[in-house]
Amino acid sequence: MAEDTFYLSEDDRRAWRSRLAEASRNNVLCHCRQCDREWVASGPEACTCGSRQIEWLNCWQFPDG
Ligand SMILES: [Zn+2]
């Protein structure tokens, strides 16, 4: 799969940021590269689809802009 990076529209970025704000109140924002599911977890965990290709984003690691 070649889509290893996010290509977000402005609206997507806004939605993404609000999710990050939510995530910051918990711990990490998880994104499954397999099924594109997003969820907030307190630590590393596999996706419910069984994939372990998960991206972990801590809010303080997310680049500005
Ligand atoms: Zn998944």
C-alpha cells in the first residue's frame, strides 16, 4: 500500500484537530492504516479489524499546521 501518509483537506484537518483535542484529554489517538478506523486509547492496542498497522499520535507530537 502506497498511502503511508495523510493527505488531508482543510475540513479533514479541522476534524482531525478536534479529534486530537479529544485525544489529548485521554492519551493517544490511534489510526488504523488497514480499515482507516480512528479511536482514542490510553496505550498501544491492535485495531478491532485485527490489523496491527496502527499509527499512534500523541497530541504533543502532532506538528503544527
Ligand atoms: Zn483496522
